Amino acid sequence: MPSALRGAADDLLLVANADDAASWLPGVPVVRDRRAGFGALGGIHAALESSGNDVLVLAWDTPFVPAGLLRALRDAGELGDAAIVAPRSASPWGFEPLCAWYSRAALGPVTAQLDGGEARVGALAGRAQVLSVDVSSWGDPDDLFFNVNTPSDLDRARAVAARVAGVDP
């Protein structure tokens, strides 16, 4: 995941509230949520406020997102008018809000949503223009955006990694 981000971003910033977060990616600046209790949306808010720029957001637990996909999101965002550029997926929102490019202009809608007490990141689609991008040329979206949270998820991730590498699990 860090290598994919390094291949698509000018700088890295880790948004985490854990006391030991600075040891996760040595040399990468760490910021905490500025609005606690809002989960991932609070993290996006912190990234936008701390960086002062457009940001690429990638959830920590998604190991299969390639740099080329992140570069494509960034390119589409920098060339277009959307506040958010995100991969199209089978998520409840129809896009992946935790693998997305957020323009600096998205800070207003993110802040308004936080002010309204709404923590669901996907609900930003009702406040900001979202451009959803077909990412099937990079692989199966179910694999690309699979996140690893449990031991059984880790087993599945190993199987996906073996399949993607062309190895029979």
C-alpha cells in the first residue's frame, strides 16, 4: 500500500489516532483526527485540513490497490471539476470513498457533513460532485478493494495474492 501511494502522490501523510502510528511508516508525518468520533470521514477531514491541498485517500487495510489506479484517480481529479473522484464498485454507495481523490474544495462538504453529525463517508455523494471511474482494467473491484480486518480476511487476502500472482493457492 505505501508503494502504491508513493507511486501516485507527491507526499505521504498518515492520518491515525493510535499513539504508536509514527512507527508504522517511519519518516511519514502523522496527524490525528481534528474532529474525533467520525471514523474515516474524520480522517479525510484531517487530511484535507492538514495538507491544504487535494489528497489521495487510501484505507490502510486495502492491500491490492495499484499505483496506476491511484494515478488515474488523481489525473481525473486534476483535469475535471468533481470534488471527489472514486472507483466505481459494488459498495452500498456505488463507489469507493476510501480509495479516492478529494479536491481541496471537498473540505467544505466534508465539514458540513461533520457539522450535521453524519459520519458515513459515502453520504458525501449527496453534498459533493462525485465522478466514479471504471477500474475494471486494473482487476476485479471485489479484489482491488478487499480490506483485511480479521484472520479469515487475511486467509482470503493470501488466496487473492496467490491468484493475482498466477500461483495456485
